[in-house]
Amino acid sequence: MSMQNHNSPDEMVPEATTGHPSTPDILPVYSHSHLSYSSLPHSHSMPSLSQAPVTKNKKYTQAMRSHSLPDILPQNSFKTFTPDIAENKGTYKFQCTYPGLYQCRVTGLVFNMEGEGDVVYRIVPWNRRLLARHSKKPAGPLFDIKCPQQSVYQLHLPHCEIRSTGGCEFLSVAHVTDEGTEFILPHKITETHVIINITGFSGFGSVKDENSPPDLMRALVLLFYNPPVDPDLRSVLNVLLLPGNIVLSDVLHKRKKIVGDERYIEISSRCKLHPEQEYTLSTSPEDDLILIQPKEAEFDSESYDNYIPTFQVTFKKIIEDVRLLLKDSNDPQCVWERQVCLLSDAVRKPQVQIGLSLPSNERLFYIRSSFIDGISGPVLKSLLDRLFEKIVITDSERESVDEMQMKSDKARFVIDAVRKKGEAASSEMIAILCEVDPFLCGHLGLI
């Protein structure tokens, strides 16, 4: 699965001039900043993953730690990791062995660890009614986080504001527990992250003042395609305008759950948009057999829960490529323009049909190189677990994979070991792979 790229914390700069104090504190906006979730409808409550309750009115000061690491570490101190992802649960897990700063490749979160620990985190829905009571609105996903060892002492949350426009001045962090919610002033704001010191766990998410100006912010244009099904020539392209700090894997998971099968088109998606501004989408050249609905649509900068299309493009004929242009309704200049290949799979159709006619072990050989290059670490781990459960691979084979360091070596070993076992084992692997990563399998021509 293709994951969203986030700017690395390597790009962090010294203390941001945001109007916030350099030491973290509870945001003293309302005397009733702790509101119990018990007073809200059950559907809005967020079950905490935390095993250690957070004390009410606890001050988030760096002095609460017996020691602290430097705020800004050398570039070679930052490490990135791909988390383990629990199937069908949207839960991420990171096992840390040594102190340091670690960035999740999937979510963009950065954990400042003071020692060994197991960090488990997931994205949960915002309680927008509660935020509105404090004149706040979402400025990023809400992450429910736990670490039994309590070894995370600093958290970096990705934001999508452009600091030069002043948008960062209105950022804070909501700390959501079963007892209530408190708002924390950032310890530091960089070009890409909001940084807070923490002593407890549960929900953390960036928020913004409700009356903050609609300044330009980083955004994404995501494309999901429903290709034509013979003999119907009609196809649909769903275009989503989303904040730049969404988690792509969460979007893909929820879209699949709601919509079912559709093809995510991986393309350069970055742009800059104004919240609450109307935008138009068009094609070049224009065609009477291409219908775009609606004519204009507002960019919703708070879309962190429901990933519904901003625009829907209906093609009434077979189109292999289309140029999309996104414009501000009040400005003729394009804010995003791309040439999009819609029927890349159809172009390879003769090859795919030959592949489908082969025995399963030969099909694995046929897609071997693309499988090794395309499979992600978490999907490979899930595939390996399932193959072991189905007794397709042995204990010794699994141990051999675990000893390997490179993902490509692991993938090469797995596909070669299975295909050499023959038709039945290869068929089982294809079925499991199609279940754990249908997007990859569509790309490989297995479905």
C-alpha cells in the first residue's frame, strides 16, 4: 500500500515565533476546560487505549522528568520506522529498544523516547461538539496512544499550516481522556510538527482556534477510480481535497470499508489551498462526454474522519488519460494540474490475461520482481503470519525470514519458497495476498 509521505523532522528549525511560551502549559482559555465524556452521547465517546489514567489538571512541564534530551537533535539522530499494522483494526505498533527520536513513516508522528517501550496507537474520531464548546476545530487526526512503559516523554504531531502565513499561531494540542479534555500550548512548533512534552497517554490531536483566519495551508488531491466494466463504457473518478497531514493508510482503509473496490491512483498530490474557499475542477481538453459534479466545491480543512469526494468525474466513454486542473474560483491560475493515466491496467491487459491463464506457481514467478519491489514491510509480515498459520511455510523457513534484515530479501525468500512448493501452496499465497493487500494485487494483475 502506498503510504503518505510526511516531511522529515530533520527539517526542524529553532524555536518558532508563534506567540506561545517556550514551556508547555495547559491552555488557560476556559475555567471548565475539563468536560467529562459521560455527559455526551455514547457514540461520541472515545475509548482510551491507555493503561495508566492521566491525572486531571496535570501540568505538562519538562521539570516533571528527572532528565530530558535536547529539544533539537543532530540530523543523524532521527530514525524512521514502519510500524506493525494490526489487520482490520487500524492499530499501529512500534517497539523501541533505545532512547532517541523516531518518526513513523505511515502517520508522520514522532516519538521522543527516553528508553525501551512498546507504543501502540490508532486514529479515532474527533468529538467536534466538545471542541466547539471551547471554540476549537480539528487541525489534524486524533491519535489514541498508549505505552505501558511510559517511556515516551515528547510527542511531535504533524501539522499542515504554512508558518510564514501565521497559521501556526493558532495551533494547540487537545489531550483527550475518559475524564475530559484539556488543551496544551505547544512546547515548540516547527515547519512540519507541533511538539509537546507528555507524562500521560490517551488521545492527542492538533487543534486550531475556531476563529482563526483561513490562511493558505498544505493540502492533498487524492484520486480514486472505478474503471469501466465491459460492456458498460462508463467510469467514475472520485477526487478528494484533504488536509496535508491526513494519514493515507487511514483514508484507503475507510474508503474500502465504505465504498468497496476502487483503484487508488498514486500521483503527485501536494498543493496549497485556502480553507472555506471555493474551487473548480476541469479537464483539458473539455469533452461533452465528461461530466464533473459539482461545478464548484469548498475545501474542507477539517476532513479527518469522513473521506467523501469533493468532486466526482464521470466518463461516458473509454478514456486512457485525462488532464485535471484545479483552480480557485476567483483566480484563473491553476493550484494543481496533473496528467492522469486512468487505464494503466487496461494497457497491460494482454499480459495480465496471459498471467491469469497460468498455474498459480507460474503466476507467482510471473509477478516475482514486481512483488519484491512493491510489497510493504507490514503487509509482508501479515502475509508471513498467515502462511505460517496455514502451514504453507515451516518453522525453519519463518526463522530464516526473521533473521533477514532487508525487506527485499525477505520478500524474495517468501515468494520463491512458496512457488517451489507447487500449485496448492502458490494458490493459497495468492488468496491471502489478495485479502491483505488488494491494491497491490490489482497492480500485480492477480485480481
